[in-house]
Amino acid sequence: MPIEIRQFPCLSDNYGYLVRDRETGLAATVDTPDADAILAELDKSGWKLALILNTHWHPDHAGGNEALKAATGAEIVGPAEVRRIAPLDREVREGDVVRLGATEFQVIGVGGHTLGHIAYYSPADGVAFVGDALFALGCGRVFEGDAAMMWSSLSKLAALPDETVVYCAHEYTASNARFALSVDDDPALAARAQAVFAARERGEPTVPTTIGAERATNPFLRAPRLAGKLGVSGVPDHEAFAAVRAAKDSFR
């Protein structure tokens, strides 16, 4: 029985996600960017919050843990690093399974943005909640890991089925598209970028995306093909990724 997902904007550019298991009616929030916004969405939906699923420790992902725990009693699940800033009830890492009623999420380790960053993947539902590891046409900055670690993490996500629906944590797609066009002249990217710009002009979200769309047009997943354009031909794939990431970090 498929899950239900409610997506809503919060903070300046985050998305909040509530996920409901249809069989049991239990719900989870993926990260806690804004406790008040999440509680308001729960009130509108009438859903019962059972789980808080953190992807990593940053305040715009775990900062609402304490308030939501106090308001709902939900169990907080996430990587150990969350304890740096917020309460955590159950520590999980790659290979673990988290159950929301009848729904099973596989935990995938996607370190790089932070060392302990994880994603939650439901094969049965064909969805992945990836936090700041992968964005539509982008990826997270490499704050705590290195290029090899981040490339390995992105490669794990890229290996998921093309039809996998990807819920990332921020609305960064227009700026990501502008950068992508500066390093890649692929016609598929140009067409997608125009669709992104038009959607944002209409005030529409560009998230979720799919693994297939990202494999086809995301410059970070296409890094080995773009290495020549960045003057780093013949290097290992993670070094090609590092060149793309460095170009994005300095892009204005």
C-alpha cells in the first residue's frame, strides 16, 4: 500500500516533508527545519506523528527535534552526529532499516556534506529522501568529507532505479541550472533549465526530481563527461567531480 507525502516550504528555501503509511496511518517528518511549520501541517492533515527521520545534524535539518518531540512524543531516528545539536532516540547507519508502520526505509550512507549524512530509501514506493546530499541539478557542498567520499555517495544514489522519485531538502534548482549551463552544453540540460526557470517564474516547486533526470542532466553526476571542458581530462572520476564542485563553489 503506497505512502502519502505532503511537501511544504519552510524557512527561506527548505522543504518540509510529512510521510504517512496508509496501512497504519502513522506519519513521519523527514528532518525538522521548522517545528512550527511541521506542527501546522500536521494539524491541517490530521496525521499522527510517530517518527522524526533526520538526515544530518545541520540546524535546518535537526533544529526542531526537541520541540517536535515535546509536542508529539515522536521517536527521533538519525545518524549519531545529530547529537551534536539535538536529541536523538535511535541511531542508524547504512544498512539499517527504519519502519513506519508497514513501510520500510533502507538507510543509505551518503557522507560528504557531513560525515554521517544518510538518506532514506523505500524501494517499494520508489522514493528517496536525500537531505542535502543530492539536489535537483546539484549536490551539497563538501563541508566535512572529501571529493572521493562525496562522489561515492552520489554514485550510490545514481545507482538507484531511474524512476526513483528524489525528495531533496532545498529549492536551489534555478541557481543550480544557471551553473550547469556554464559547464555543459547538452541539449537535454538546456531544455530542462528552461522548464525550471519557467516553473520558478510561476512560483512552482522544482522538487521532487527523479534519479533518471539527474543522471541525464545533473553536472555533478555527469562530472566524468565534463572533465575535458574543465581542463582535467584523464583523471579519476572523483577528481572530475572535485573540479565541477570547485567550479560551482566559485560560480557567481
